[in-house]
Amino acid sequence: MEFTKMHGLGNDFIVVAGEQSLPDNASELAIELCNRFFGIGADGLVYILPSEQADFRMRIINSDGSEAEQCGNAIRCVAKYVYDNGLIDRTEITIETLGAGVQKVQLTVQDGKVEKVRVDMGEPILNGLQVPTTVDAAQVVSHPIEVDGREFRFTAVSMGNPHCVIYVDDAVGFDLQTWGPKLETHPLFPRKTNVEFVTVKSRDYADMRVWERGAGPTLACGTGACATLVSSVLNGHTDRTATVSLKGGDLLIEWNEDDNHVYMTGPASVVFRGTLAR
């Protein structure tokens, strides 16, 4: 099996192309290959597959074997892979995702290689039951949630996958390991959730750290950055365009008022290529 190790701001993936469909053992493969001690090491295993609706289809298996509906960093990696490897020669392409449908992608190319990727992430889902949460409300904004006697307030956003955005005094130094898994599996979230801890620095800048559903702490989360911007607008903290700073780097996020779509712009990188002997 040939693979390419890639990352978007440190959120890393084992990318596989050439399969016609998702292998039956994809979950077991992801657990094995994503192991950082006994495997290749990654946050997820990504398959680039044929699509009847778009130029390509993306399927993402988390390091714990569960499938992610969408991943903003992975879609940038897929876009770079297909262009850099000559699978497509256009700088405007479409990629089908499991949870967010077909997404439009614009590529910035320099010296024949993709340097930056802008993704139309679609409209955010704000209805509580559709995110999903158990809260039956048109919007779940600054809603109380209690864990081990500590109360947080969260805003729920789906970008094709569920997010719980919580504002804290110091996102950079926040204890992800203690609170991340407890919030991910809280009964308020029937399909579990990604958890973003955010500190807003200005109207156009916020620090964010993430506990990803199925992967734990990662250096970046593209859909999480989008959810952070949407949440910050709903809570009156930022303007509709802002930089979201993650541990692995920065993403520029825009929630366009005209079409209600969220746009994410950021890099993708190749680490190495290899062949897995089995």
C-alpha cells in the first residue's frame, strides 16, 4: 500500500489514493497505522476515492477507528495531493465529504505546487438537535454544561461534524487532558463532540485549542476553527473575518454574510511518502 504522510498545521494524516472504495478493514487499519509507536503515526487515515457528484471523494478514519464526517485540515491535504500529483490540473475543484456534502476548493499554486487552499465549508448548522445536542433550540449559545462540579458555557455549531465551543481565560494553557474527554462524551452530545477552548484576543484574532472527537488533542482542527469563528460572531466577540490561532499555526476564517457560508484558508504540507509492506 502506497501512502503519503501529510499535515495541515500539524494535524497529520496518512493519505491513500487509488482505491475504488473504502476497504472493509479501514477501521482496523487506521488504529494500526496511526499508532505513533508501532505504526506510521497520524491523527487519521484519509482515502481519496472516486465520486459521482464531485471531482473526488474523501473518507476520514480517526486514529481510534471511528469515521469523521468532515475535517478541514484533511480536505486541504487532499486538495494539495490531487493537484501536486497530476490527478487534476484545475485550481478550482470539488471534493465530496461524508457529513458536509460537496465542497468547493480554490488552490493557490506556486512553482507547480499548491501553497494555500481556500475551502468553502458551507453553511454552519446551529439548530441544537441537528448539531446534534440534546438541547431543542434554534441556536445553542452560551448554554450551561456541568462536568465534575465545574460549570462551563458552550456554543454548539456543526460544520458537518459537531462542535462545542467554550470560552476560557487561557486557551493556550488550558488543561485539555482533564476536560476534553469528559466534555466529548457528555450526555448532552448524543454522537459525542469536538471541543474547542477559545480565548478571544481582539475582534479579528482568537487563540483556540482543541480536543478532537476520536483523536484527542491535535495541533489543529479546521472545522473547529470554523466553528470557533461562527460561535464568536454569535456571542458578539469577533467580526465575521478573523484569524484563529491553533497550536500548529493560523487559519483565516470568514463567515460570509451574503451566502451564509464559512470559508477557511490555510496551508497543507507533505511530510514523506512510503510503501507499506504487508
